[in-house]
Amino acid sequence: MKSKKIFFSDLDGTLLTKEKKISEKTRKALDDFVAAGNHFAICTGRGLDNVLDVVKELGLDYPGMYLICYNGAQIYDVDAGKDIFRIGVPLDLIPGIFETAAEYGIHAHTYTTDSLISPDNGEEMQYYNRVIKRPVVVTDDIVTALPEDPCKVIAIELHDLEKLERFRLAIMEKFSDKVTTVYSNPNYLEIFMKEAGKGSAVIRLAEHLNIPVENTIAAGDEQNDISMIEAAGIGVAMKNAVDMAKSAANVITGFDNDHDGLADILKSNT
């Protein structure tokens, strides 16, 4: 077990091209990495149901594979078909988060296992759902629509990023003892429990598999990837990554996500 490695990869802007596909060169490098006895873990802000769809659509059904969803709030063992970790935002915090979003004029939504829950289905939701493609439940009573603590809340602002940042500061002023906030792109603000995060997921899964952290590789491109880039033995930022992610990385790829940026990383660690 000590010689095994784990490769943690973000999806959008990292493993996937802008067309949301995986190129053949990158797939071959990933095939070889897993065939050598190593583990592969998708590590994304997306929900489990959507990531399972991506795995099926792209044929990424590797043995010993894990899906880390909602920015580390859920770790799913694909072979076993069950979670090995999950933490949700307590239901008693949900009204305050959504009330603050309404106060600042910010769209917010959260998740069940198969739906998006929000007070509105406007421009921001339509923009988000062009990729996620999930049913939307529109309700002002968010808590009643949730069967359990949701893994995260996401806030979206497409036009005024300063307004989104003011909302973020308000959330942290009210709830910083329990939640954390991070941007997954300039328009998307992720809100989840402090115990979650992609970096924490790297540590948790390595411990679960009894693999030394120095045998972990993590690749990403956005601010919400920084914690896993910093936590991994080898932290990789894509050539197309934001500057903050590049500053946190040990390695910056020579090519972007549309030109097999991960292929050489995988080959050199197989």
C-alpha cells in the first residue's frame, strides 16, 4: 500500500476541456496511472448525482475510484456504492444564509440528491443549470424542501462581482465559526462547513486508504482548488489556472486543459 498513489483532479478547467470532454491523450495517461495500481479521485464542487452522470457519460469507471463532491463535503466510494464521509450545512443555518442572500440581492440555491432548491429560477439559475441540468424546486421555504442537511449552498452573481464579495463578507461576519466561503470561479461563491474543503478531503482519503500524503497528487485551476493543491504531496496548477492557484502549486502544467495539460503530470507519476 505504501507505494500506491492517489491522483485528485478537479473537473472543469482541469480534467475536462471547455467542451466538458476528456481528450484521448489525457485519458490514456489516466488509464495507465490506474492500471499501475493507483487510485483516481474526482474532486469537484459539483453534486454526486451530476458527477456520477459525468463518470458514466465519459466512461471514467475506474476500479478503486472515489468521487469527492461539494468541495469535500462528501466522499463517495464508487466500488462500494456508499459514502465514506459526508457533512452538511445544518438546517438551522439555512434560513440565515438565504435571508442574507435576499438582503444583498444575490441568487442562492442548495441541493437535494437530485434537485436544486432555490427561491427563484432566474438568470443565474438558468446559467448554472446549463451544465448541471437538474430539476429546480422553487420555494421560499428552503428548509421544508430539504430532507437532510445539504452539503453546500452556492451563491451566484453574473454582473456585479463587488456585490457578491459584500455578500461573502456578510456571511463570514455572521457564520464564520461554522462555515467557510470560497470562489469556484469569479461568479460562483461556495458556502460549506469548515470541516469540509478539498484539502481536508485529500487528507481524509489518504488516511482512509493508508497512503502517505506525500504519495498524493492534486490538480486544479480555481480558488476552491487551492486547499487541495496545498495539502497534496504534489500540488499541480493548470496553465490556465488563476494566479492564486499557481502560487500555491509545486508544479504548473506546460499546457492548459484544452491541450492535455494533465497528461505529462500523470505520466511522470505512474
